[in-house]
Amino acid sequence: MVEIETLEDESKKVQSDDWTQLMGDDLVMKIVSRGRPSNSKDPAPVQPNDAVMVDFVGRLAENQTETDGPIIQEAKGWFVVIGEGDVLPALEMAIRFMDSGSTAVVWSNAKYAFSAGTR
């Protein structure tokens, strides 16, 4: 599980237990709170070579209901260029489906959760 934490405004919390399949059951994401809506003046979805800044906590988890596994990586203000392999494939894919300022929980099996990566 990778949590992408970029918003602390409690008033924007989304009450949803729906998981969105990004790569079948192997990679799923749930938006916890929304940032700016995709119809804002910001350019819509993140594309390859776009640079984004993310905060995240990566944890080990056997399934989507486990939220308190051991932390394996944590970063704040991490500059990521999409498509450069700066982060795990699961995190990079999830970023592409998020609005600026959103918070999401991402769950992946090992297939998308581990890679050589550059950092």
C-alpha cells in the first residue's frame, strides 16, 4: 500500500469505500480526499515527462484492509518526473489518476510495488 498524502483539509474528505482498478486487482486506488477538481484551470491529467511534487508513505500490507503495516519508505516534497522511474510503478500510475492536492490510498501486489527505481 502506498499513501499519497498531499492535502490536510478535512472538509474535502470523500466518503467512499470504492476502489478503482488501475491494473485489475493487482493495482487499485481509493481517493480519500479530493484536491482541485479536474475541471479547474490546471492542465488535465498528468502525462509522461510532467513533474509533480508528492508526499507519500509506503507500507507493507497483505491486503487492502491493512493500513498499519510497517513503513518501508516515506517522503515529503518529493519531486517526481512521470515516466522516469523515480518512484515505484504503483505510485507513478496512481499519480496519473489524481487531481492536484488529492490524497489516495493505493494497494498493489509485488508486481507493481517493487522495482529497481532510480532513487
